[in-house]
Amino acid sequence: MTGVAEVISNDGRLPGHTLKKNFKTPRKQGVKQGAFIFIIGLVFVPIWILFLVASNGPVELGVAAVIFFLGAMILRIAYALLFQSSDAVGMTPAESSILHGTNSQPALPPQTSVPADVYTAPGVGSWKETSDLAHPGSVTDSTTKHLSKQ
């Protein structure tokens, strides 16, 4: 319980736990992926064009490779910047609110349950009188009762 008290006193953070400077957000990861595609294109496309020229292949395939890698890079970076979140991945809500400056209430939410002292136990033995499952009959009981009536 001591650890829980320390976490509560530190606004939901572990003692000695500091926020990292470089959070990985989906937006940053997308831009990095776009840059990685560009670097692969810088390495792959010239080699591809050299093979095409050496084998007297169609130069249009080299142009298509350039367009493919540049287009993939531009689309990936544009998607990351336009549609992906800038919220850090793997952060607790307390860390996220501190990072973005929206920590408006450093307390626990209000109580929403019934306290234990208000609870009253059910009467002793009352459930046995009303429950059909108190003494389950066998599968043949209904048939036997039906035959005995006739």
C-alpha cells in the first residue's frame, strides 16, 4: 500500500520516474518510415537503373522505380502529417496530460459505488424456498409423474 500512496502523491507517476524527452508518436514514426523509404530508394533505384542500362532493358522501368519510391515516400509522410495522432504511444493518461498541459484535476474520480456499510446480506435460507434449482429433479421425474397420474 505504500507504493500506491506514493503513486497517488506523485499525480499517478512512480517516484523518480521522469518523462522521456523523445516520445514515439505515430506521426513521428510515419515520417521516419517515409524517410526510410526515401533512403531505400536512393540506394535501390540507381542500382536498378544500372542493371537496366547494362542489359539494354527498357528505361521506362527505371523511371517507374523512381516514381514508385518518390510517390511512396511522399504519400507516407503526407499521411503521417495529415491523419496520424501526435499523442505519444505507451504513455499513461497522467503522463499524456502532463505533456500536453491538460492536467486539470490531479485527484481520483468521485466515488460511484455503494459503501460496504450500507450493504445488507440476504435473509438466511430465503433463497432455498423460491429457487427452482434448490433440489433439481432427475430427467425422468416429469415422465414418472405423468405416468402416475394416468
